[in-house]
Amino acid sequence: MRVLLTGGAGYIGAHVAVALLARGHDVVILDNFSNSKRAVLERIERIAGRAMPSYAVDLVDLSATADVFEREAIDGVVHLAGLKAVGESVEQPFRYYRNNLIGTLHLLEAMQRFGVSVLVFSSSATVYGDVSAPPFTETMPTAPTNPYGRTKRMIEQMLEDIAESRADVSFIALRYFNPVGAHESGLIGEDPAGAPNNLMPYVAQVAVGRRERLYIFGDDYPTPDGTGVRDYIHVMDLAEGHVRALEFAAERRGYDVFNLGTGRGASVLEVVRTFEAVSGREIPYVFAPRRPGDVAVSYADPSKAERLLGWRATRDLAAMCRDAWRFQVRHPYGIDVGTAAKGERS
Ligand code: NAD
Ligand code: UD1
């Protein structure tokens, strides 16, 4: 298939691009580079050994989005473009609704105009909120607790409603658990701007000496060691899940939703210990208060994806830490940033 990959220069998008290309699909990247670097594109091509067209386009710009469909004969779309920081979404809800909802509506409008009917969308386990007990299954009620999560849930509902009203479309929402790690080449990986919000990139930056210590948010959760438990999934497993979902979507019609997780939870301390073991570095940490909005435990029931997509995560926590570490060592201050850009050790 010739696949339009929105957000393809981002963390997950770059890995999805590599997985699609490895599987023999053609990839066209659309990204506004608001949270990514252009240098990533050349790295994807280097890993894949193939070139791919890319467009610096904002999905909120409908005519620029439609132009991409005009120029490229697209068979299907993998839609990852969006803003994703929970805290920021609470402070700037308008920006999140505008970017994520309008961007998606414009993409759907352009698809309809050009007769493209297959779409895979990146949703999040955050839609489950804290009303059910894990493991989370796709049929459980949703209850997102912040504007970011609500944009994900609203987009799922948009896709479901449109699929209900039209016989020709095939839409799939993938609810990611906690994607971490990097491509094994060490050329692409998670490269957040500023201080990382998420655990694994923070741990990696402490290990490499860019930050002094990790703050562990909460040591009194009802978990075996008191720290939060999450379902970490290797980003390449996640990327391969997209390839399976896209191929599945191309063979059918309607709307469906799948969890992408391992089904296994790991605590913050388990991540720290595993990272220390694979990196050979000590990770200094201190306990800090719980982070508002965090749940104690989150992990997937991934059996639906296994049953219907024939997909299952195969890489363990050690592989996730090893690959995250390889990327971090090669780019202590991020892609395209020399070690001169310091002064942010905290
Ligand atoms: P990312 O920020 O690295 O990638 C998103 C990409 O989309 C960036 O390259 C950004 O420049 C681009 N983008 C944003 N708005 C755009 C717009 N209006 N037009 C064009 N491009 C735009 O984030 P990621 O971690 O790779 O996440 C990808 C998707 O997966 C996001 O939708 C995110 O909400 C979702 N997701 C991520 C996680 C996670 O832990 N990383 C978990 C669940 C869901
Ligand atoms: C966060 C988002 C969620 C999003 C997911 C994947 C919040 C509240 N939730 O989930 O919406 O879908 O990322 O992008 O932001 N931790 C520390 N110290 C740190 C960072 C994290 O102890 O510096 C702990 C957290 O308390 C949690 C675990 O590590 O127990 C994982 O945190 P994180 O990587 O931010 O992911 P989530 O909170 O699961």
C-alpha cells in the first residue's frame, strides 16, 4: 500500500515508518514538525534503505492537506499527528482541541474527497481513566480525565460515527499503553524537547548524566513496591502492531478498536533496576509526592489484538531499556544537538 503517515517524524511515527517500509509498503510522511526534527526523515531512509516523500504540512490547514492527496495516490492513512502532553492540555485546552480535533476532521475530509477509506488512528490507554480495574479490555467504559485524553476519545467517537454512516470506510483505533525504547539501530528514538514528562526518557537522561536524579512520583501506591505500575511496550512492537492493523483494516469495513500493550505491568523501581542493569550506570533517585492524575496500576488485556490481528508484543523490558539506552548514548542531548548545548542539568 501507499500509506500517508501523519506525525511521521515524531517518536512513534518514525518507528512506524521503518516498520511499514520494512514490510514493503510505500510511505508518504506529513508532519508540521511542531514536535519533531526534519533530520529524522533522513534517518528513517537510512534504516530502510529507501527514499520517501515528505510534506511539511499542518493538518489544520485543509487545503495544504488536500494538496498532499492530490499529489500522492494514497491507499491508506496511519494518523499519529497530534499534541500529547497531558499537563499542557490542562493549561491550553483550546490549543489541544483545535490541533487534535480540527486536524483529524480535515484529514477525514481530505480522505473522503479523494476516495481514501482506510485509516488507523493512534488513541491511548488514557481513555480508560480510573473507573475500571486493570487489565483493561476494549469493552470497558471510557472516562478520560484531561483534555488530551478527551480529544482521543472524541476522535474515536467521530471515527465510529462516520463508519456507522458509510459502508465504504474502514477505521481502526489503537489504544497504546506506554511506548518506550528505540529502533535497535540507535538512529531514531524518543527525543523530547525540554525536560521529559515520561519515565523512560527521564531515566535515560539521568543515566547519561544529563540530569542529576530521577524523581519517583509516589512510594505509597497499593503495589508490591509502592511505586506506579505501567504496561511498557517496545516502540518497535507497537510499530509492527500498526502494520498488522493497517493490513487488517484494508481487508474489511467498519470501525474497531484494539489495545496495544504487553499485558504485563512493571513498577517504576523495576524500570530503574532494569535500566541500571543494561546500562551499567547508577540511576540516583528520590521519592517525591504522587503526580496529580496518576493511577496506581495500568496494563492491557492485549488478547483481542492477538486474536484478530495475529499480533503480540515480543520484546521484554530489558530490550526496551537496552534500546532506549543505545539511542541516548549516541545522542546525549538529542538528535542534531551537540553536547555544547548543556546548562540544563537539573
Ligand atoms: P510526537 O509528538 O513525537 O509525534 C507527533 C508528531 O505529530 C510530531 O512530529 C508533530 O510535529 C506532529 N504534529 C502534531 N500536530 C500536527 C499537525 N496539526 N499537523 C501535522 N503534524 C502534527 O508524539 P508520539 O509520542 O510519537 O505520539 C504519536 C501519537 O501517538 C500522538 O497522537 C499521541 O497522542 C499518541 N500516543 C502517544 C503515546 C506515547 O506515550 N508517546 C501514548 C499514547 C498515544
Ligand atoms: C502518561 C500520560 C498518559 C499518556 C502516557 C503515554 C500523564 C498523567 N499521563 O502516562 O496520558 O498516555 O504518558 O505517553 O501524564 N514517573 C516518575 N517520575 C517521572 C516520570 C514518571 O515516577 O519523572 C512515574 C509515573 O508516576 C508513573 C510511571 O512513572 O507511575 C510512568 O509515567 P509516564 O511515563 O509519565 O506514563 P503514564 O503516567 O502512564
